[in-house]
Amino acid sequence: MSKRMIVDALATMANAFAQDADNRNAERVAQENQRGNEDELRLERFLRNQPPTFAGGYDPEGSHLWLEDVERIFKAMRCTDEQKVVLGTYMLREEADHWWDNANQRLGVGGVVVTWAMFKREFLIKYFPADVKNRKVIEFMELKQGNMSVAEYSVKFQSLCRFAPHYNTVEAEHDKCVKFESGLRPEIKHLIGFSEIRDFPTLVNKSRICDEDGRARANHYKMTNEKRSKDGNRWKPYDNKGKKHAENNSDKKDMKCFKCGVWGHKADECRSQGSKCFRCGRFGHKSKDCKNPITCFNCNEEGHISPDCKKPKKSGGKVFALDGGDAGEEPLVEMQLGSWKAR
């Protein structure tokens, strides 16, 4: 082989190596550009979900809600652990952003890759202290329904339950149901407890139905009572002393006072002074002391009593009464409205 051929072969090989290097560089640049485009597209998709920002400060509730919101978006986008850290920390602002710059340098010493779990641990230590978490756990353990509806109680229960990890596992479904049931009001617990429901969604739904039925029944009775109270013709059948009232004022027209003998009122409403004699019909003495001729209560004439009266009888029903003033002195008296006779 001549020197010329050797030189040409070497030149061809050099050109081939140079071309290969150029192709590799071009491919690497293309990959980097593609990766950059993918990162930009991923960030654009992430921002389209309107993730909240977090500016730091003492806001335990806000910090926990921020974590839940961004993690919900990560789950929908199926982000990798590395992507979660990049996208999540992108939403930090002001004091929180400065805190993460320092924390990231400390965590990444020696080339350690910072994971989302590491970020969450540091974030919660900083913005959701242990004492705040403990208070939430205690609030959950002491939670009772009280004046809340079952629906409101369920929301509160679920909100606080996330701070008690034990109740968030599949194995703890039984304990979770027992805890929820123990906080119900007695009247609902009485209806639900015997069923021993140990599926949490079913327990919540059954309890809610019992609560709503009870409230509907109470409202029905309340509306019925209000309607009755507005009815002007309603009356109480008995007063505090157990005496029956007249159904309406018109009945008083058919009443005769046993004290004065006048129609239109009762003896306890009588304004007459003294008692009336049941023998002569006059006031001022009792029948045992009466010296006047006997008087008929049917015709008001002297000399006979009403059973012997030959004049037309006054209409009316029979009433039995014992006058308070003559109690123990006169026998029981039967009154034919307008007439009297001894029994």
C-alpha cells in the first residue's frame, strides 16, 4: 500500500470521527432542547391547574392546605418525585422561598438528591409545628356532634381525622366507625348503635338519614303547634286546678249561679254579697235559719215547692250541686233549671 493510500485512509477515518462527534453533539443538544421543552410544557400544564402560592409566616392551617392542593395536582399530572420538588418549590414566595434556598443547600450537601418526602418533612417542621398537630389530634379525639347536623359533623370529623394517622388506614376502619358513632347525639346513636355498622361511608349515610328524619318530624310538630296557637277558637280543656272550661263564651248564657240564682255566670264569678237562701230565694241568711214562707223556684210564688207547681215547667237539664255556704247543713239538692227539690 502506498503512502498516498494510507494518508487518504487516515483522512477518511478522521472525517468519520469528526462527523460522528458532530452528530452526537447535535443529538445531545436536541435532547436538551427537547427536555427543556418538556419541562416548559410540564410547568405550563402545572400552572394551568392554578396551584396556590405560599409566602411563609405562621399559618399552620394555610401551610397544610397548600401541601394538599399541590399534591392533588401532582397526582393528576402523574409527576415523578423529582418533578414534584421542582414544581412545588416553584410556588414558594417571599419568606418561604428564602427558607427553601437555605434548606436545599443544607439537604443537598455531597450531591444528595432532594426528594419530595424530604421537602415535606422539612416544610412541616418549619410551618406546621408538632404542638399544633397535637392540638388537632386532641380536638379530633374529643369531637362530638353537639348541635351540628350529621352532615356537618361528618365534614368536621374527616377534616380532623387526617391529623390522626392511625384512623387513615384500611386496618383501622373498625376503629374509625366506633369513634364516629361514639360522637353522635344519644337519640341517633340509639337508633344506629344496635346495627354495628363498620363500613364508614355506610355508617355516615345511615346516621344522616336518621338525623334528617328526626329534624323533619320535629319541624312537623313545631308547625302543627304554631298553627294551633294561631287558631282563635282553640281553648285549653283544663286549667291548672283541673277544672274544665266552657267551650266558648256562649255557654255562659245557659249557666245559673248557685249562689244568687241569676243566669249568665258561675258561682265562683258571682259578685253578690252573702249567700242566698234555697228555701225562700232571698239573700242574707241560710236555709236552716229561714223564717219566710217557702218559695217555688219555678213560678217564684210562695206556698209550694217547684215539684208541686202546676204552672208550665221551665226548660233545662238537670244539674247537681252543693252550695259551699250550706255544705253540711243541707242535703244534696237536685236543680231542674228554674226549680229545686231535695234528694
